[in-house]
Amino acid sequence: MRAIVVGGGIAGATAALALRHIGIDVTVYEAYEDPAGDVGSFVSLASNGLRSLDTLGCLAQVQDAGVDIPRQRMWSAGGHLLADVPRGRRSTEALHSVTLLRGRLVAVLRQAATDAGARIVTGHHLVGVTEAQEGVTAEFANGERVTADLLVAADGIWSTVRGLLDTAAPRPEYAGLYAVSGVATMDGVDPGVFNLTFARNGAFIHLAAGDGQVWWQAQIADPTQPDRTGISEAQWLSRTAERYQQEAVPSAVIAATTRLHPTVLFHAVDPVPTWHSDRVVLIGDAAHPVGAGQGASMAIEDALVLAAALHAEPTLSAALTAYDAERRPRIVKLLDTAEDNRGAKKAGPVKRRVQALVMRMFVPLFHEKATAWLYSYEPGKLGTR
């Protein structure tokens, strides 16, 4: 079997690696010349995503590229500790969450995929997909046409393939949050801790990244989508500092900043009803942008479940149906969690105080039980054809 993967980011590179594990001939077509690049800032992988990487044989490389984060501390706007819980895992789980720069994760996954025999072709922007009984053809802006048995759409939240598969598919909408991220140089931040402050103007995240560096991200609540054109780094930093000037720790981290990452907007997509046809399938953010710190892990799980279905089922159509049936209930449940998370970060003063009280009382007691379904998931193993 031959497969085309559209998109060379986290989902696409992992899909290529997983498909190579079951003997499928894979070529990845990526629109940008450098699909890793300086896009976003850091990303976290929970234990469920890491177990999938272990199955695919690249767990150690990802761990080496990132920071081990066993704990998460949640803080109120006033600097009071609300909860101290395991980060992205059950307390009995020896596999700790890993946080790393998105570009480094993509680079590791692309290297693993190419080592496994996948081809990655950059600078190819998809403009059309045609399905026929004998195969599926991808058409690119440069005029190139490529035919295969299967097309895996891993082209992200702004997926072209999603709209080609279903012209009525929902489109991304601004979610009322944007993120300014950076690197600070300072002492006094405990290693191995993911700090999340529910601040007055949105959430603030920071963690020690080693060598005196602190990675941070301000997730700023704003109902109006900001215009990012013509805004210098100094202006973004000044605006962010003003937003968090009432919070002592976030303010200190921002003041110690040495560089910024590009500002990004958060978008949400209504549930996507159509994930596949007979020869085309959506994975990752193309199918279900989930957020909640699980976007990368869900994309990795998708790739593994898709490969397992292709290995186990007698026909391509049956495999894509099985993939959908396996993944959709889990994603639907997680989408509810993601919406709750966005709401908590956009809360006003009264709601924020109520949330802090509830979290202080209930998170230490019920966090593990409430998240067990998320972190204990086992997507299965892969054989080799």
C-alpha cells in the first residue's frame, strides 16, 4: 500500500512513522520549506502521548529533547497555591510529562520517520484531492499530481483537506485568547514543575527549562482578536507586562525576558462530522483541535490508532471506519474538557474567585480520579506486515 501524508508537523511526521511500522510506503508533502521552524513556543506531552511514542520507538529521543516535568502547581491571581498535582500522568505513572519546543519535537519525529524509510517533500501546497476506485490523487499548487491508495490529512487546524472532504465542515474561529510566549533568564524557579497561574487577564504558564532559562506563556483573554501586524517584540512585551503587573511572579518572569516567540491566536472548531471517506482520513487538528494541553498527544495517538486499524482490518474502508469509531468518543469527551479550560482562563473577577475556592477544595482530592480516563489510555501495539 502507498500513502500520501499531507502536512509534516507533529501529526504528519508521527503518521509517517506509524505507517512505516506496518510496511506502508509513505511520502509526506509539507507546504512550508521548514515545517519545524520557529512556530509557537513549547508544547507538552502527557504520559498517554509518550506511551504511543514508546510504541513507535522514539520516546528516548523526545525525552532527550525536552524537560522532564513531574508536577503541576496551580496558583490564584493573588499568588496562593491552589493545587499541586502530577503533571500529565497518574501518580503511580513512572513516565513523566515532557515539555519541549515545538520545533524540536517536529525535528525529532521527522528524523524518526525518515530513518524508518518515509520520504518528506517540502514546499508542496495542496490545492485539490480526487478520489477514484483505483486510488486518491493529490494536486499541488506547483502542478504536481501524486496518486496513492490512501491520503492522510495532517494539515492542521486550517486544514485544506477538511474542506475538500466536506464543503460544509466547520471553520476555525477566534477563541477569545491569544498567547505571548518567551524565554526569561532568572533563578528561583523550581525545576520539574509546570506552574499555571489563573491571573486577572488570562492564564500565565512558566517552568524552569535548565541553564537558568525559564519558558513562559501568557494566555491573554481578549474578546477582540488582536491585530499582529507591525507590532514589535518590545511592544508585545510591554503590553504583556502591563496585563500582568498585578501578579508578582508572572510580572517578575516577564521582566527577566531575553527573547520572545511569535504571538499566536487560539482558535476553536466546532465538532467535525466527517473524518474520512473511502480513501481520505483526517487526523490531529485537522479532525479535532482539542487544546487542554493534549493537542500533540492526541495527534500522536491518532497516528498509532490509524496504523493499528490499517494493520488489523481487511479493507481500507473498514480500517478508516474502525479508526473513527475508536477515536471519536475519546475526542468528544476531551473537547468538553478543553472548553472548560478555555472558560477558566477567560473568567472574570467573581467567577475567578469561585473557581479558586472550588479548586483548592476539590482538585487535590478528585484530580486523579477525574483524569484517569485520559492518562491511562492504551491505543494498542503495532505488528509488522
